[in-house]
Amino acid sequence: MTRRPTVTITLDRTILEHPRALHIRRMHKAIWLYLVLLTRLPAGVDKVEIDPPSLAESMGLPAATIASWLGQLKKTRYVAIERRNDSMRVRIKRLQLEPGAAKRSPHEIAVVRLERALGETGNRERLTEAVARHPPHVIEYALSRATDVPQSKIRRSRTALFIYLLNHDDKD
């Protein structure tokens, strides 16, 4: 019996295990191509040269599938692609949920997400307190109500409106 070559790769565990299946939802079936690209990376390098038709053949897939998966990985920012004559240079980007997300607590990630949704920064302390005091469904409800209000109708700030809605709504 012929022994098949084995491959060992190291990757962030969150690519496979995430509470909301984030990477699986983003990559879909392109995760197989991502794993193949990781196995082809030389040690200490983040770029690999590939020939999509020959890669498709080695994986037993149509070239159109590889092209589609590369597009999916590029769109979701797992790779950057540089075209060269008949081949491509693919740069593998490390898993980036948000800068430093691996070190952040779920509350900190929620606060960053709220700042982004509200379009305002500088109120991190108030948002941190709100996230700690209210359950997620209440926060989501207040956020949807705060973002539905046109900017012209907001007196102070969208964050102030969000905090007001959290503290004065009976949706607990």
C-alpha cells in the first residue's frame, strides 16, 4: 500500500470553531480552497503562486469552481489576488475579525460593533456599561430603533438616543 503524503498546517482555531460560525458562513465551500492554499504556503511566507486550471485539476474540480471560490475568498478578505500572465499570486491574509479581536471580550466586541452601527465614537464607556447591563435582544431592539431615526430628527447624538431608548423602553 502506497503511503500518501501528509500535510500539517497551523491556523487559528476560530476558523473552525466560532460561536456564530463566522468563517464558515463567510467562506462557504471555499474553505476547502483556503485550506489548500494554506498547505501550499512556504514556511514564513504569506504569498503563493498558483495556476488555477492546474489547481482545479489537482482538486478534481472545474476551473470555474476555483475561480468562484477565489472570488469568494477575495470578497470576504481572506486573500488578496495579483494576476500574472497565466498564473496568480495569492496573498493569504490572516484571520481578521477586527484588529485585536482575539484578545477582546465579547462585551468589547459588542461595543465596537455598536460604535460602527451608530456611526459615532467617543462614548465607549457609556456603551460598555449599556452592554453589561442589558441583554442582547434589548440592545438589538434599541439599536434598530435608534438607527431608524433620520439624522435631522436627532437632538444630541445617535448614541445618546440609543442610551435613552435602552433606559426608557419596556422591552425587557
